[in-house]
Amino acid sequence: MIGQVATMQNRVISLAARHQSVVDNYKHTQEAALPEEPVSTEKPLDIAIVGMECIFPG
């Protein structure tokens, strides 16, 4: 397994066990609510933050 889900484990588990864990806990994910987006009366600023980064081997 690769990714964030794999890093949350503190032991080696099978793919079938990982799948069962996701299936069992899907209800919690489905019922989770995002916070409401804040409402602002201020006018947004016309700015841009531009950046770029590259990492090359060697």
C-alpha cells in the first residue's frame, strides 16, 4: 500500500483487512459534514501569489 492510508497504520495488514476497515468505517465518512463556508462582506484584494518549485535528482 502506498499513500496516506498506509502511513496511518502502526502494523502490517493485508489488503483484505484494509478493504474491510474501509467498508466498515464508510458510514463515518459519509456522515461527516464540512464546516460552512465563512461569509465575508469585505471586498477581496486583487493580488496573486505566484511560485514554482522543482526538485531534480542529482
